[in-house]
Amino acid sequence: MAKAVRTSGILSKLGDKARKAFNKHKKDDTRFDEGGNLPAGIEGGVAKLKEVKFDTYKSGDLKGKPFFGMTAVVVSPKNFNGMKLAGQQMRQNIPLCDTPKWNSEKTLDEHLARVTNELRKLGLETKEMDYDELETAAVALADEDVYMGFRTYTRTDQKGNPASPGVVWRGAVEYDPAEDEDEETEDDSGEADEDEEEEEEDEEESEAEEDEEEEESEEEDDPIAELRELAEKADSGDKGKATIAAQKKITAAAKAAELKAEDYDTWSECVDAIAEAAEGSEDEEEEESDEPKDPEVGDTVEYKPPKSKKRFDCEVVKVFKKTQKADLKNLDDGKTLYKGVAWDVIASKEEDE
């Protein structure tokens, strides 16, 4: 029995304008020249369609506006230039609204023309389709083991500087995972990969990553990934409102990580530092402790903030027993606050002495 498809209702809310645009473009000739985002230089890649959805933007200039989104997972090549590609995701979102400030498509009509083109590339016949059938048919594609070809290329920004690589989403292709597993893989020098155990571990890790991603809420985005997208806009050299907004968001995220955006040459470097600080914070929270005494308001403790090379004497100003976290005040300067510090990374002064 076919899996029931739950629809979002977004298309029905777009009204006659969207219906007319779909009917106008559903019989268009299919083009195979749309881009995306993956490392440059890949030819003949294959990815499996993982998700097709209609949703609303959660942030940015188009926050609250509807969009069409597709996510695919790379299955071949498994490795490229020393990098593991199996399990890497490629995404593309297409607005379902007017975007007058965009350089390319600016209208709902143009965006829906692109949506129908992408769906036809994946084998969905739209010529005789009714508009009210569009979402159900599109979302159902993710349950049909659709594989698509892709290639990647080098892009440049408006000033001619290297930008993030682009991806050409090709049409549906025939692909047998079993045959791929039986074949020997080759690295870039043409030498066969003889370490079969390592390849199996890579595939298991890839499957584990996919399972974890499926468990995540559709409404939650990776904050670091979002910051990297903002960094691309912030470093573009454009002086528009979207660029300024991206810079402000990265500045705020840096401040939350106790970093200063102005200390970095580019916005991308700033985001890398934020990511490192987040990883460092997670590592500290996971460190085992010898069952230290629960902190209490007024206690003097030692705490080493992320990216800091020294520990500071701090006063516990607030305790959250349910989450086992506390707010601390730096006694060295008497004003810096560290909020939501996990108990297991706080060292008691009495225990150290």
C-alpha cells in the first residue's frame, strides 16, 4: 500500500496567481541547468532524493514566506580529493512568492516555472496535472527511491573572486546501490581502494548520519550551517539590506559565543571561530567529573570559558536544578556574566584546595 502523503496546505493558500503560474508552465520543456551547492570539480555524481517539501522560511528577508524545498544525499562518488562525500547533503529552496530584489527570478510565476522544471527532471509528469495535485505528487517522490545525477563547478562573486561552489541538479538516473557496493572504488590517482572495512564503516556512518537527520524536527535548522550561508552573503561585497542583516546576525552570534566579529578578516572566519567555540563548549560539558557538590547561590567556583586560556574565579548567582546549569559572575572584573554553564564544568574552590 502506498504511503499516505501529508500535505502542508501552502499551495492552496497562494490563490489563483499561483494556480495560473503552474498551469502556464506545467507543459514547458524541461531544462537541466539549475544550480545548488557542493564542492567543485565533481563530474557524474549521483544523489538520492531524500525529501521534497513545501514550508515557510524560518529566518532571513523572506521569513514567514512559503518555499519549495528539495534535499538529496550523495551516494556516488563516496570520496573525492581525500574528502568523504557519501552521506553529504545537497539542498535547494525555491521561493513561492515575489522576490523583486533578487537578481534572477523575481516573480511567483518565474519561481513556479522553476519548481515544475525541477519536478519534471525527476520524472514527474506535469503536463496533464491539476494544480491541486501538485504538492501530493511532489512530496511523494521522496518515497520512490529517486536517484539524480549532478555535477559541481567553481563560481565567482560579483567582483570575480571565488565563491562557494555551485551544483547542477541533473535529471533522474538509473542507479543500483548493490552494484556500486560490489565495485572497487578508486581515488583521484586511479589506485584501487583495498581497505574494504574502512569503506563499510564509512557507509555505516553515512546511514547513521541520515537516521539522525531524519529524527530532527523539520522546523529546526543547523545554526552553524545557517551562519555559513549568512557569511557567504556578508562577504559578497554587496551593500544591500540583506548583506547588512547577515552581518548583524553573525555579530550577535559572535557576541553570544564571547567573541568579537571585528577580530576576524572575513565573516566566514568569524563563523569558523563561532563553530570552534560551540564545539569546545560541548566538549567541556561532556567531561566527566568526580560527583562534585551541586553549586549553590553565593558559592565561589572556578570556570574556564570557551576559547579562554585561563580559569576565572566566579560567583554563582543563579542555579537551575532541573537543567543542572548555573549563571556565574566573573569575580576578576566583577561584571562579566556566563549564563547557562553546566554544573559538570564548574570546579569548586574547596575541592581544588
